[in-house]
Amino acid sequence: MKDHIKITYGQKSLEALSQKITTKKYSSVFVLVDTHTEQYCLERFFENCPLEIDGVLTMNAGEENKNLSTCEYLWNELSDQGADRNSSLINLGGGVVTDLGGFVACTFKRGIDFYNIPTTLLSMVDASVGGKTGIDLGALKNQIGIIREPQEVVIETGWLQTLPEDELRSGFAEMLKHGLIANPNYWKTLQSLTSLSSSSLEPFIKTSIDEKTKVVLEDPYEKGLRKILNFGHTLGHAIESYYLTHKDKSRLLHGEAIAIGMVMEAYLATHCSGLDAAEADEIKKTFAAFYPQIDITFEDQNEILKLLRHDKKNKAGRINFVLLKAIGSPDIDVEVPHEFFAKAFEFYQSKTN
Amino acid sequence: MKDHIKITYGQKSLEALSQKITTKKYSSVFVLVDTHTEQYCLERFFENCPLEIDGVLTMNAGEENKNLSTCEYLWNELSDQGADRNSSLINLGGGVVTDLGGFVACTFKRGIDFYNIPTTLLSMVDASVGGKTGIDLGALKNQIGIIREPQEVVIETGWLQTLPEDELRSGFAEMLKHGLIANPNYWKTLQSLTSLSSSSLEPFIKTSIDEKTKVVLEDPYEKGLRKILNFGHTLGHAIESYYLTHKDKSRLLHGEAIAIGMVMEAYLATHCSGLDAAEADEIKKTFAAFYPQIDITFEDQNEILKLLRHDKKNKAGRINFVLLKAIGSPDIDVEVPHEFFAKAFEFYQSKTN
């Protein structure tokens, strides 16, 4: 990979980060937070990462702010606060902050150094490696961005204490995905968890990051293998976008949406990539144990399928999926006939036996 | 350099480009033009580059449109017209089109292939190599962007026939700069030209591109040597920004602005980097022979100096210049005491002996 991947773990790594950044003699150092991490994480950041900071930039929390106007605001803030080519940016927050902050840093004055400190389970196990920076364009997720690794990612699980349960659930979906696409034993282990808490999940974070890192190192620009990480995401992104843009709908976090996507795509796999029906049922049952069922109306379905056509992973109008041949064995670029979509929604909505 | 630099020359290279692009089997191919190149170049492009095109995207011409809202429009157009990760973009136009189109391509779905066909002298000799893509942020030039080379750049001088004289003058300034910073003989040769026309300038385009390529290959990310290309640009950019944002001022093209910048910085060099006063006079006289004198008021000066503080090449509030020690011998990171700025304006405005 052109870019390096550097991940450090543990509370001491925050202190080490502050030393490293001091050694680099940046002309100025800025911290990006959102309104959540400003409230819940910033004080702890300063306690554990004793660094001289030239400015704290705050963006509004939430996926709906992962857009161009937030970038414009931050680029202007950096300019106004005197950031130059030798400045650096520390992104302290969940995936929205690290994705958007990474993009802002990569493009400000044609690129300044940036560091990510993910504070949610999802951003630790998913956004932390792979260098995918980016923002949404209208309802289209991550439509604009570039691929570049941060200088360093610090994984410190102390942040998880402040997270509500739905945030843990959201990250857990990506961990289950790592099992489903690459490691059946890991899937079995996670399946057997009886509750989701920061202490029950902490021991598995490194395994998930390692699984993802293996894939990303082999195919950084997603020409082939890396596509397996999109399992559940083709339908999941469309579902996420739909719930994001319909304010009368209940809030659906990224992982919650791709959990639905994985269940539906498990159904598609029984028709299009040879997944055993028993394994599809096992997948459905596992997700049902951890995730509340969402009621998706016929009208919702139609809107979701419209969004599906715009997914950036689709080539020239065909809708390609990453599907499972078996648990642990993914297949990429599987074309799915449109007639199966409605049945996939039915499968998700059907009662779990 | 991480990215390759691939430049082809001549009318046949347009045909070769169409073959190359066909071979690549992109899912779709788009052409970006501005309202000028749509009118003057598009037909000739289709005649010489017989390619199946999926869509022509048009942006408004002019530096004032090299901004985020144009990018947003183009990203949405690409989405709406079904562009995907395997699409590609051909930028047909001057530096604004290739800079902005490059940025749009590099960031659309985290990067699609792009090809540049510069149609102005300036974009041939300057924007064609070095991979600097980008847009302006308010009055701040090229504040946002990334460095990535296009797949290929086609230099074909047939386009120059349609250019007005001020556009030739604008490109010529960068050619003179290449002489001043790297090749005294080339400077002498250009100095001796008696008129600026596409036929008088054509023979020198490749020399200029070669001079720039040498520099860029040695230091693609502008850590040191590449900074010499900014000669004339520190003041020049501020002057350009000022005239761009003041609609009651006469139009000043990029090269016309940096021509003024080079004259003023020649003066600064006599105080700060040991340039012989006779060489500074020679520089002033040469530019005076090719460029109309601009009247810069005291109020203009103040506004220009304000903009100077925001130049992205300035580290932490200090204003660093690339100055000449002698013609052909540049010096980078020269700090200039503020007291010399007013005198540099005076030097530019003074009568040429």
C-alpha cells in the first residue's frame, strides 16, 4: 500500500501521540470534534494527550452534517485561524468526524497531516483503517472523498464508556461482518455473546481491526478483494440513506442499517451465490437477537430501491453485490436479478423461528 | 514520484488518446468544458479525438467559477448521468478546467481516472505537469485541492489559434519564469522575441514543460526544490485574488498578475537575496516590453498585502518568498521584512529607463 497504516492501542498511546506530534514541530495543531465529542471526550482528551493546541474546531454531530457545507466551514475556519501547509489536524470522534476530518485535511492546501482518535466502537473497528475519507452528496453516502491513511490512529477503549447502547450495536454489526466474510470462528464467538457492553466487546476490537487490515493491505484501492468489506452495505447504504433523509422515520445508525442489509443479502445469497438456507436463517436469527426489528413499508421499499441504483459501487446501472457462498466465504461482483429484492425484504420482515 | 507523468505531443496524440481510452473499457467517459472551450474547442476535439462520449459537462468560464459550488454541480451531474467508479473524465480547457476537473475526478467516488487536454498556453506550460488539482476558497487561490497526476496530458498546439493575445501573454509569463528560475539561456531567448503569437511561442512550449517536469519529479510534494516554481506567485497570487474579487477593476489573467509579482519580487531580491540591481532592472524592462502597466493605488496595495498574509505557502504568519540570487539561481524560504513591500510596489510603478 502506498500509504502506511499505523495503529496504536491503549491509554498510553494517547500520551505517546502527544509526544510524537510535539516532535514533528507542526506550525500549528488543531483538534476537530463534533458537538457530542466536544461534550463527552474533549476534556478527557486534554487530560490524556497533553498537547499544546492552537484551536478546537467543532462541527454539528450526525451523519446529516457529513457534507460539503461542513467542509467549507472547516476549511474557512482553518484559514481564518492561520493554519498553513505545516499544520496538522487531530480528528476526535466517530466515523463522521474521522471521515470528514480526514477529507478536510487531505484537501486543505493540497494536504496536511492528520491523526484519528476514533471514539465510537464503529469508528474503531471500521473507519480506523483503510484510509477512506469522505462526505455525502445529498442522499448519496460517501460519494465524494479520497483514499489516504492518517499519520496514525489511536485506539483507546476508554471512550466507549460514554457510548449509548445503540452506538455499541452499530459498531458490533461491522464486527459480525468481519466474522461473516473472513473468519467463521470469530463469527461463532461473537454470536455467543449474551450482552453488548463496552467490557464485553473490548476484547474483540483488535481482532476486527486485524481482519480489516489484512484485506485493506492486499487491495487498498478496492479493485477486487477489498470489495468483500461491502457485504451488507449495498442494501445497507440505501436503507441508511433513506432513514437519514426521512425525518419522520426513527433514527437508524450505520451499523443498524447494514445489519438489515446483511440479513437481506443473506437471503439473496441463497439464490445467487449458493449460501445454504440454514446459514441464511442462522444469520437472520443472530441479528434478530441483537437488533430491534424495523418495520419497512412497501413505500419505503420502493424509495430504498431507487437509492440503490445510485450506490457508487454499481457499474453502469447493474447492481452488484458481495454475497456469501458460505459463512466465511464471500463472493464479489454478484449480479442480482431485480425480482429477488422484494423477497429479500420479506425475508427480513418474516418471523424468526 | 508516486504518480507518473505522461505527456504526449501533437495532433496525432489526440487520436492516440481516443484509442487508449477505448482500450481501457471505461463504463462511461465524460468531457468537461467551460463555456469558452465548448464554443471554440469542442467541435475540433470530436474531429480529432473520435471517441464515444457519454456526456459533456459544461462549467462557466473564468477563475471566479473555480470554486466549490461548481464542483458540487459537476459531482451531481456525474451522479445523475450515471458515472461510477470505472468512469473517466477528459478535461478540455485552460487551467481552471484542468485544475477543477482534476479535483472533481480525484474526489468523485474517491477517485476516477482523468485526462487533461490543455487548450491555453498557460495550461500547457504550467498546469499540465505537477498534478496540482484544486479550487479557490473565497478569495484564496487554490486553497483546496490535492496533488495527483492525470493518466495522460495531451499537448496539441492547434488550440492556440483561437486564443486572444492576453491569454498568450498570460502563458508567456510562466515561460519567462522558467527561464528566470532555472535556465538563463532560455530567458535570453524568450527576451529576444519581438512579438507574441501562437507561431512564435509554439517552438518553446516543450522546453518550458521539460524545465517544470525536472523540478516536479525531484520534489513532487513541494518540500523544497519545487517551491522555486512559486517565484512571482507570492505577491502575484495576492494581486490576482484582489483583481478577481473587485469587479470594478480591469481583468487580470494569472500570468499577467504573476508578471507583476516577478517584477516586484525582483526588487525584493535586490535587498534580501543579493540580486544585482542591474538584473532586477533587466527583469522589469523585459516584462514592461510585453505587459501593459497596471495602475495600483495605495488602497489597492493595502488590500493586496492583507491577502498576502493568507497565501497557503506562508508558515505561521511569516511571509516567505522565492527570490533570485541571480537570473537562473533561485533561493527558497526567504523571509522579507514588511518594510520592503511598499518600495516593491514603487519599483513596479516607476518608469522604465
